[in-house]
Amino acid sequence: MLEEKKTIQKPFRFKQFTVEQDRCAMKVGTDGVLLGAWANVAQAETILDVGTGTGVIAIMAAQRTETYQTRVEGVEIDESAYLQAKENMANSPFAARLTVIHDSIQDFQPLGERKYDVIISNPPFFTGGTFSGNQEKNNVRHTVKLPHGDLLHATQRLLHKKGRFCLILPLLEGLRFIEVARNYRFFCTRMTEVRPKPGKNIERLLLQFEWQDQKMVKDELILMLENGQRNDYTPEYIQLTSAFYTIF
């Protein structure tokens, strides 16, 4: 019999670091990079990335907080992803400030019962529908191992009272999450609606939650120019991600 050919997943190269992704079910994608570049990490002393996967968001956070020498931790339940994130972090220029823990967020206990200034997550979002044949992808795309209620409960336990919780979700899931979050005393204080092109439907919501109920700051981000071809990105998207993508 002929051996089945396997697709070799190439590493994703950013300006200051490289992310190996051959052992992770979910690869580096636009959602993670958007969130990593958008999340407000200003003057944070401690950051937690929930479901860190390859570690890309945690490493981006470390790059963005180099001035503050912020400690960034990732939590990852999948062993293969955990080991890959550990290697990616160790090989980055920010290794001294990065840590990854092999655990579920439900069971995770930080050292010294510390609270985090910022919690970031690119969480699973499918709550129903048909599962694929790839169990690893099911685990990270569907809310099987990380129901949104569990994520909010963990954030309630781990987030500093003046902290920020940032995540990215598809439109409908994001609107539902805002409503559910109120049951955990979290309020959406910042929202960016993401469209692929002008006039296209909103595909993602970038969301920030805080403990204090206040007027929400809302804006829009369009990724590509109206008649743009490949890599014809808007100035706003370039400005947001230019510190990371090598194409800018």
C-alpha cells in the first residue's frame, strides 16, 4: 500500500518571532493576530492567555509590553499544543517573560493566587452543529472543553478588579456572549466590528469586558479595500498589525 501523504505545516514568521504550528490543531490565523494586536495591554503587569494554542497571542502580548517588562502566561489543556507553545515561547526574544501551563482553565490556579490585569482568549465558539472528523479541531472550535460559562467563571475568579478581559468571536456568538457576561457582572466597554471589505457583513467582534458598567466605545475595522486584490489591505488594518506581519 502507498503511504498517505501528510501536509507539512510551515512555521508562521512574524517580524520579531516565528511560530511553529505543525503540532497544533488550530494554526495561526487572522482572528488570533487581530486579537493579539487589538487587546488593550497598556501598563499591564500580568497577562493571561486562555487556550494559548501555538502561543502566538501570548508572544504578541509580550512584544507589545516590552517597555513594561510584563509577565505573560498561557494556559493550554492540549498536551501537543502546550509543548509547541512552550517551544515557541522559549525561542522568542521575550522568553524570559513568557510561561505556559499545561492545564484546563477550570482547574488552573495561579501562583500565589495572583490576579491578572488583562485576560485574553480566542475561545471556541460553536455551540451546536455538525462536528468534523478531526477531534482536535472539534475541541478547539466547539465549546466542548471550554463552555463560555466556564470561561466567564474562570475570568471572574482570575481577573483583577480593575482588569480587562478581551476576546474575539463571530457576530452572533459575540452578541450572545455580551448578554451572558452580564450574569457574571462583566460589562462590554469596547467593541470593534470587523468586516472583510466595505459593505460586507460583520464577520467578527473584538470585545473588551470590565467589572464597571460604563458607556461602550464602539468602532469598525475593515480589513481589505473595496476593490482590493490579495494583500490590498486598508490603512487601519496595516496600522494595527504592522508591528507583526512581515508583508507590511
